[in-house]
Amino acid sequence: MIPPNQWFDDFQKNMSELLAKTPAADIERTMKTFMTQTFARMDLITREEFDVQAELLARALKRVDALEARIQALEDPVDKPE
């Protein structure tokens, strides 16, 4: 009797070989090529690039807030008459 793990491994191997010989493999390759070309035309960015830009934006917004506070502190003495 074949051990269960060996039987599952053989079954998986046979199914993979069977699918590789069917039109399903050609369809899969065609779809991968089509999707790769479509995504290339969409001008998408990677998650890493997005994260870098999000971090730069957060730092810029923090700096804008600090500059606004400094401007307000400089304007306060001018607004209060003696």
C-alpha cells in the first residue's frame, strides 16, 4: 500500500503534468502575457515607491505645519497693539 503522503505527491505531480499538456497551460501563459502588458501600459508604481512617496508627503505636511506655527507666532505681536 502507498503511504498517504506519497499518494498525494504522486497525484499532484500527475495533475500538474496533465494540466501542462492541456490548452489550460496555453491560456494561462497568454493571460499572464496580456496582464503584464496591460499593467505596463497603466503606468503603475510599486508598493515600495508608494510608501516612499507617502513618507515624503507626511514629512512635507509636518514641515508645513511647523512653518505655519512660526508664521503665526511672528504675526501675533504685530496683531496686538500696545
